Amino acid sequence: MRLRQPPRIKVLEALGAIADQRVRKVDNHYEVISSEGDRKYTVSVEGNNVSSDDNGTRFRNYVGYPIIAVLMLEGRLPYDEELAKALAGIPWRKLNEEMKDYSKVEEIVLKRAEEKGVKRERIEDFVNRVMENVRRLGLNKVT
């Protein structure tokens, strides 16, 4: 099954996971720890076939942030260390649950990154680039 495009905020969430050092390779797969540290997602990538047990991938059939983070670390998707650092320490799950609207969470996150000296336009251009690359990869969900 072909995975759908992720919500744009998932690109930012992936950068945050990398900046917080919550992504690590274990044997032939990766483990991604949630922003609150209470969940661990297992990600496997083989070519364009991917699997992840995060909710977005598993239940909504889109490319979840754990997959995006892994593909960034593998060099298959663009990565920007300065942007990642600006997104470190964000309580993603808490914000998502409180706001119940990705666009509101994205606005909070963009303002926070701007306060750390990263221009909104740069972030939006980066997200666009990653989204286009995700589309081009045409990732397939493996169960």
C-alpha cells in the first residue's frame, strides 16, 4: 500500500526528534522515542518499503514523523541541523493534544523557531522541499 503525504508539521516533528537525539539505529531497524519519552516506535526501511508502528503510519496511512526522521538520517531526505536545533525540546504530543489542530501547533512552533533566529520563510521552504522529496520517493507501507 502506498503511503499518503504526511501533514506538513510532521517534517518539523522529525527534525525535533533528531535534535533531541530520540532516533537511534538498533541492528537492522531504528527506534524513535516519543517527545514525552513514554512511547517507542520501531521503524524499518528497505528501499521504498517502510514500516513504522506510529499512529500516523499505522492507522492513518501517511508517512509518519519517525519514518521522515530515519530517512533524513540516512540522507534520503533533506536535513538542516540549524532548523533541527531550533526545534529541540518541543513537547509535540502535549501541543497536539491541547490544540487538536496541526495548523495551530505549527504556528506555535514557527514562532518559537523565529525567536531562536530562524526565519519562517526558510522553514517553509525546507518543509516544501522535504514534502516534494517524500512524494517522489513513493513510499510503500509494509506490515
